[in-house]
Amino acid sequence: MRHKLCNELGFHAFFGTMKLDRGMTMRGFVIGALAVAVAVLGYLYWDSQHNTIVKLPGVEIKKN
């Protein structure tokens, strides 16, 4: 019980709130999921624009 209480107090101290309702939790999850989706799509776009895998002096390996 004491361990659980300490974990909850540490969590709330870190996030600055003593009460998290379900709406705030879902909102954070949606924002995080959107951020991950943007990062993945951005990487896929960047990867499609660059076809060089390794570029060293005298050696260049490209994707097909």
C-alpha cells in the first residue's frame, strides 16, 4: 500500500495534478498517437525522397 501511494504521489507531483479524469487521459493518448503518426509519415516521406543508403568516397550504394 505504501509503495502504491508513493508511486501515485510521484506521478502526480511530476504531472502537477492530483486528479486525472478520463477525458484528460484520452486527450493525451490521442495527442501522442497523432505525434507518432506524423513522425512515421514524415520519415516515410523523407525516405522516399532519398535513395542513397551509403555514400562514402569512392563507394555509393543506392536503393532500387
